[in-house]
Amino acid sequence: QHEIFKVAEENGQLTRGLGIGLGNTFTSLPKDFQNEIFELAEANIQFAYGLGYQIGYNFNLMDKELQKEIFEKIDKNSEFASGLSLGLGLSFTYLPKELQEKLFRLTDQNIQFAYGLGYGFGFIFNYLPEQLRIDLFKRILHNSESAKGLGYGLGYIFSFLDNDLHIDTFARREENSQFAYGLGQGIGLIYEYMPSNLQIEIFKRAEKNSQFTRGLGDGFGYAFTFKNKNLQQEIFRLTEQNAELATGLGIGLRYSFTYLSAELQLEVLHKAKQNTKFAYGLGIGLGCVFVYLKDNLKSGLFKMAETNDHFAAGFGAGLSN
């Protein structure tokens, strides 16, 4: 088991998949092993997210005592909270009314939970009852993280929305900056799989909304390891022309940086010396996940902060989050 965990640490998607797999069998595992799994989730963000996601998706199958224990974890582990609420959002319509109401209350108490639940709703938006759709759009007016999460989910499935929802989504982007950011994030994640005419429209609209553009960069960065080399270079080129895209890309690399090839990591650090906005965003991103990084990378980031003022400013902001 420990050998598997060691190998998984070198591959983000494998780590997340391991969390999903263990989450799926969680209720059948010995209590001591369950506790060990929770401890691992405190040390690895990808594992925590995958574990939370699958536990959330299977939540209705768990006894009340285990449900209570799981809810107690969300204030101590933000990535677990985000994954858990995503799973709950995807299975929301199958949950008892009492539990549904509790989930909405939690969105007012925990920002990561709000974000994940919104993402889950956005991801299955095409299948939600009309009244729930209306209620969700009302709720995001008063909860910024729910707005960002819902935008993220809708961005991720943007190619599959009908034309009326495209128009409605873009209109709401202008009214709600956090929704705009999330929408950009989701689209950035799956950009290369969108039809070319939609890709062109996305960049036209990005020129008119800074939060949407920053979110787009964030999505690009989050999935950077999965972009082909040509798209990676095109994204770098575009950051030289758009400050918000540069900042967003830097922020988005927080989760993917440690999984980049050594060559690409060096290129990212070189870009941070050339582009002040990218350096600032990269600082924010890596500062936000600092506690999860390996010691040698931590020391390297402090050295970088000594020689790059813009990175240092972002790094400090990220560490304080």
C-alpha cells in the first residue's frame, strides 16, 4: 500500500484516482485504514480531492455516524471539502430534502464547500429541474464562491450547452465577476476540445471582461500538463499580450507545477523573470499550496522571492490565504 502511495505522489491524476478508488470502497474498509486514509488526505491535495469527491458521490449510502464524521473534516481540509461537495452536487437530486437543505446552509459557512457544490451543479446543469436552475441563479447573487463554482461547471460543459444557455451564461458573466472567473476557468480546462468558431468567440469575449480572462488563464494553468506543446507555447505567447491572462495562468499552475517536466518547470520559472504579471500570479498560486509542497521546492521558492519582487508579492499574498 505504501509503495502505491509513493508512486502516486509523482503523478497528480494517479493520486487523485487513488483517492477516488479508496473513496468508492471506503465504507467497507477497516476503521484503522479509514483513519490512515484521512491522514493521507491531509498531506496531499490531489488525493484529498479525489477521496472527497467519491465519498460525496456515495454519501447517501453511508450511515449517519460516518456522515457526521465526514462533515467534521471539511473545516480542516479545504481540498477534501471541495471534492466532497462536488460529489454531493452531482448526486444532489437523489438526496433527501433535509440533507439538501443542510448542504445549502454549509455553502454559507465554508467557501470551498460552496465552490465545489456549485461546480457539481454546473457540471450537470443540463439535467437539473427548471426550478432548481432558477434557485441556483438566485443564490449565486449572494454567494461569490457558489457563483465561481457554478461558472466553472458550466464552463467545463460549455460545448454541450444549447445556444440559449450560451447567451444566458455570457449575460450573467457581465453581472457577476466571480461567475465570470469560474466560467473562464472551466473553459480554459477544455478549451482545445471546443469547436474552432467557439474558441474564436471565447477570445473575443475575453478582451472585454478581465475576470473572465483571468479565470481562463487559471483553467489553462490547472490543466497545463495535458495541453499539447503547441498550445502550451501559444498560451505563453498570449500572456505577453494580456496581463490578466498572464496572472491567471500563474495562479492556475499551483496544482500542475510539480507534475511538469523538469524542462517545462525551468521554462515557467524563466517566464516569471520576464513577465511581471505572470510572476505575481505564479507567486499567489504556489503560495496557496505551499504547505503541500516538498521541502526542496519550498526552499527554492523563498530564494526566488529574494530576487523577484513581483513573485514575492504574489507569494506573500498566497501564503496568507
